Amino acid sequence: MDSVVSDTVPVVLPTAVKILIAGHFGVGKTTMVGTVSETRPLRTEEVLTDAGIGVDDLSGVEGKTHTTVAMDFGRITISRDLVLYLFGTPGQDRFSFLWDELSAGAIGAVVLADTRRLKDSFACIDYFEDRETPFIVAVNCFDGGERFQPADVQLALNLDPGVPVVLCDARDQVSSRRVLVALLQHVLSLPV
């Protein structure tokens, strides 16, 4: 934590850390960032157009009308000493070139997963494993989606046993905050 000296009382500045909210197309990244952000989130959503036909797979998210084309950004104060800057990644493969820039300086990532399209999570998991970026998997429990236990998801995604899997609802602030705390606990538990 840094201190700034003023004329009267030192001002204590919180430590700020960067976290990615990642996952495949339509999994709830924009929703999660918007749900937990204490400031109005920055969104780069655009309307899905006919240009995406045959490019964007809308299986399981047929009602989706908008998509993130660059990033989402939000901020949340965890404690007086800690502020998280949240960067939501775009989900389509055609925007994956942005991930390297967005992930620079991140201490870890939340990989959102949808049990209706679990196989779509592999590319995202591979991305963080290849770069040795700490991550957890948060299963966004959609209405109508099949409910799996975390151990079942861990097995289905062939995750290292040390990678936590948590269940969440990206629309719920308390649930989404728990995901962020789980990531911080995971990052802090890793050897330096």
C-alpha cells in the first residue's frame, strides 16, 4: 500500500489489481462485470448483425442481440486496502487478438463456463494454462441449464486438481463477489 504525504494527514492509497473475466461467447462476462462494478461499467457492445451469420455460433444463446467487441471494464473495492479492476474479454474467436493486450498485468482470471456449452470453455482454459496465468472456473448457472457439481465440471474440463471450480449466478452481486474472492484466495495460495 502506498502513502501520499499531505500537509496534515498521510493519505493511504489502496492496492489496485487487474483481473480478467473471460469465457466463450454468450457466457455472461458483460453481465458479471456490470453486476459487481461499483461504477458505471464501460461496455463495448454492438448489435449482432447478419455479418456474424456463419461466424458466431448462437447455439444455446439464440436470443442474444448484442456482443462485446473489445472489452468490458468495471471497478470494485474489496476492502480499504484493495481495489479490483475488472476487464471482461470478448468471447468470439475473431476478437481473440485482443486477449494478449487485455491480459497484460493481470494477476489472474475468472473463466466463466456454461454447462450447456461446456466444450466451448477449452480454448479459454488453454489460453491461461499456456501463459501460466492463475485462474478459476466459475460455472454460470443459467435458468434451464443442467446443474453439475464442481467436481463433475473439474473432471469434464480435465482441469488440474488445484484449479478451483465454483458455481455462480453472474446476475447476482453477492454470487459474483464470491467468485472474485475465490479467485483472490486461489492466487494468494499459490507459491511465489
